[in-house]
Amino acid sequence: MKKTASFLAWFFVFTCLYAQDVMTSHDLFRIEQVVESAISPDGKRIAYILNRKRPFTDGKGADYRDLHVLNLSTGEDRAYLTGNNYLYSLGWTSDGSRMTFLSNLDSRTMQLYGMYLDGGAPYRITNLPASVSEYEWRPGKNQVALISSRSTVSVDAELRRMGFDAEVFEEGLSERNLYLYDLDTRALTQLNREGAVYAIRWNPQGDKIAAQIAPNNLVDDSYMFKKIHLVDPATQTATRLIDNPGKLTEMAWSPDGRHLAFVSAVDISDPVSSSLYVVAADNTQPFEKLRNYTEGFEGSVDQVGWKDNETVLFSAHESVDVTISEIGLKSKKRKLLLEGGKVVIAGAFGQSGATLAFTGNTPAHPNEVFTFSLDTQSLRRHTHYNDWLAGKKMGKQVKVSYKARDGLRIDGLLIYPVDYQEGTRYPMITYIHGGPESCEHNGWSTAYSKWGQVAAGQGFVVFMPNYRASSGRGVAFSKADQMDLGDEEFLDVIDGIDYLDKQGLIDKARVGMGGGSYGGYFAALAATRYSEHFAASVAFVGVSNQISKRHTTDIPYEDYYVHWLIWTEENIELMYDRSPVKYANKNQTPTLILHGKEDPRVNPTQSLELYRQLKMHGKAPVRLVWYPGEGHGNRYAAAQLDYSLRTMQWFSYYLKGDKDRSQMPPMEVEYGLK
């Protein structure tokens, strides 16, 4: 009788747990979300791009994207372009009669296309030899500024056919040029004479372009060495406007064209471009004399715009939230317009008059189209995709704050398991964001590489800490790990685990860690130097040897200037001390290593080094998975599904039940597609 009662009790728990409709890895590929939006010049319509996951049956390739236009007055939502297309960089012509975007609809390269608001098929505007990477319409004219590359190396087709295809590394780089294209005359004029152009903004008068120009067309140059120039289309000359240091991101002209607001690093060693500056168009001051409008601000400026000629608008990351504020050119403090916790702004905001338009997400829902009124300070959501998510049971997501051992406040996010029962201790997955100059926001936290609600649906707590060196807490916080990578910043995470243990929420013996890039570095440290704290580790495109990483990455100067502040030979012992491979003999954590075979950022040999060291000196199972054709993160649906299923399998195997920890789960993954 007791056996029967025990069986019935177990059966009841099992059916309750698995009958519920929770998020799964396969659900990630049902999600449709808005990835871009652009408000029309008259403010009456918003064009947006809807991303749909590419079906697995269609093989490798980019996701599909549709073009929609939303009428803000009537609420009508019209699909202008659907099908198996890929498009991005959405915009409007100056007169608002056409939407424009970059795509390869009928071209082998990415070109500029247009569609009339009245309807009709898309048509190609440009026919350049190489892809267009950015564009902006000239105010008041039928002309467009374009960024495109041009090869400096001639290719002999006959020699290549014979097999002479040697590649000379980082020589003969393609030029990254700025062009002006006249649609009436079809004249194409190159506007820069040297340097690589990365971002452009026309002034409202249409006689100058603010351009971010770096010395070379290299990733490291685009990170660290861009300077703001003013380009004169009439003379095809570029004059440096300001000698800004280090990282540089957003720019916006004042309506009268007298000032340019920009977001920059405060110095060459600032890890995050997150401070707000304003420079006069006729500037004669050095950068050091400019006012930092966000000096002392415990946040990171993201996007920038103007409310009027005297007032700058900006969005910012503040801890786990995103806000919108304004500050007058002569004001001493900002005015908060949109407080945190309402929506996470994903990308740039567009503006027409007093209306801001952007894509945004919340903890319960991925990206949709939102508007925010500067007049009424009201927020409105306009699109409603993925209604099926309302039928999913999700874990509660909350902000969590705790003190690190040195007293520093650390913030992060916590997702509770679905059907959480107070007093029960749960296994936990610790997700570590990349960068480290990034941060987790209190919005939609589930993707192929972020376990989020998928893990919550399988009974895990998910902990996402914004450890020191994260963005969103000001310049000093983002610099707090310099020359100290993998030490105090990692202890911040351990202190968070201890905090959650003291709350009675987690089973400290069943804690795993995973993440990609810098998160992969943390996961490798969790499997080695700090192995006693973790029962499972998943390291994705992560660093394992700080010495060889510096020598193989495409951003060695960024590594030097904003992270280490020393060259390798200046303190090789310190850099090796912060390398997971040094501590392979301490390994007692089962470790799953995954890497794209074409990763230029963190060379795949980083994962190979970790695998070999753990194989030779570790005391727990280790597995290495390569993703052919993938780089620093997985682009294609099949590799994304494999990653999600494989990593959840790994965590479930080692963090649940009493499985033999000397063994591994099956090598094969059941994809569930047949």
C-alpha cells in the first residue's frame, strides 16, 4: 500500500511539472520580434523590420525579415515586403515619400533599396561594386551619403583559377570610403581622401557631414581610434572637429546645426563609450576643455538626440534599467523623463518633433515598437507579436542587489523557477555577460545563448550578475577590473552565490556557470581556478590563456588600452596568473566548451588550449564542440538550437539528480525536428 501511495505521489508531481506549458529551446525559434524602427519625418508613421527565424529546412542562412509600416493615427499596420528576404538599416527619404533599407534582394552584395509609401515593388537605388554598410539622406535633396568599401588589390582571375590564392594578412585592406550619390544625375563622388569611415550624420543644413574616421579599416581601429571629422561635400575635404580619445559611438546634430552631441570615452583607457559631450560646429577647443555632461553619473549613456537647440536628449543604462533624460546646455543636472523599469530600449531611438520611436522589450516580452511622448511623458506599445507567449508559464524576474566582500554594491537579475516554492532550494545556472563592458537589463532575458526562461521552465534559478567592470554604473565602476581581470570581478559573482545561498534559495552544491566571450572566460575560470564552487561549466567562445589571446585576437589594442594597461612582456606572470589554463590541475568541474571555428575575436585555439589542459590535468569530464562557419557567436538557426539544447542537457545532467559525474551525457543531441 505504501509503495502504491508513493508511486501516486510521484506521478502527481511529475504530471504537474511536465503538463505545464513552459518555455523550451524550440520556442526560441517561434519568436518574431521587431529589430529596427524608423519614424517618418512628419511623425505620422513608423516603418519597422520584423525578424522571423529561418526554418531549419531552409539550411544555413540569415533569418528572414519583413518590412512593415504602422500608421500612428489609425493604427493600421501594413506589410510592405515579406518573404525570404534579409534587410536592415531602415530609413526614410527627406520628403517622407519612400522607405529605404539595405538588402541583397537582386544583388550579390548589400545595396540601398527603396519602396514608395504608396506601394509597388522595392527597387534598387545603388549598384556599387561592394556592399553599402551605412547611408544617410541629404536634407532637402535627392542625394544620399554612403559608406562602402573598395578593394586595393587587383585579382588575376586566371592565376586564382590555377590555385594562386595566397592571402597576405592585414595588408592590402579594402578601403572604407564615404561617397555622395546623386539620384538625378547618377553621379558618385568620393568625399574622403584617407582613413576608414565608420559613421555619418548630415547637419540639418545639408552642407556638412559629421563622420567618424579611423586610420585603418581594422576592427581594432573601429574600437579605439575613431575621431570626429567634418566633411565638406563641396570640396571633398575632411577636417578633424575634435580629438576625442578612445571609444566613440553615437552622434546627433542640434536642430540649428550649431552643435554636435556625441557619446564618447572620457580617456583612452575608458572601457565604455558612455559619457555625453557637446561640441560646437566651429570648435577650436581641445577635448579636455569640453564639458562632460554626465560626469559623476552612475550610468552609461547609450543614445543621444535633441529636444531643441538648447536641450540634449539621451537614453542611458542605469544598473539593470534603461532611462530617458534631458539636460540643457547650461543646466547643471539632468531631468529624468522616462524612469527605469518601464521598458528596455533596444538600439537607437528615432525622433520626429516631440515623439520618440524605438524597439523595446520587457521581462515578459521580446522587442516590439514603442513610442514615447516628450510632451506628455507617456509610453505606448504599438505592436503585439508572439501572443502565444501569454500561454507560457514563466519564472518571476527581479532585480537583486548585494554587497561584495569589499563593500561594493553589485546589482543583477534573478529569475525564479516556474512554480517556485518558498523554502525549497533549487539548482542554479549563473549566466555571465560578455564584454566585460556590458550589462544585463531587466527586460527579455531569453535567447539561444541566454538560458533565461528556458532554464526557469526546467526548474533552475538563473542568476545574471552585473559584476564590477560592467557598464551601467559609471566610468569608475567599468574601470574597476583593470589589470585585475578574473580576480575581484569573479569574486563578485561568488559573493552573489553566497548571498543567494543565505537567502535559502539555492542548493550551493548544484551551481553551474556559463556564458560567451568574457562570460566564456568566467566559465573557464569556474572550471579551473574556482572549481570548488561549481558543479558544471559551459564555456562559449571564451578566453583560456590571456597571453596567447592578446597575440591572436583582432582587438589587441583594445585589450591593452581598456583592460590590461600593460603589454604582455611587462608582466607576463600576472597575465598567466589570470589565465584558466594555469589552474587546469584544480579542475573538478565537468566542462562543456563550444566555439565557432571562424571566430576572429577569440581565436578558436583558446578553446583548444583549455580542452587539452583539462584532458591532461583535469579531474572531471570535458567535451569540446566546434561550430563550422560560425564566428564569435552563432548566427545560424541550426547552430543556435544545438547550443541551446546541448548546454541545457549538460546543466541538467550535472546539476540535477544523482548521475555519475565521471560520465558525460550522450554526444548526440536529440533535435526533435522529425
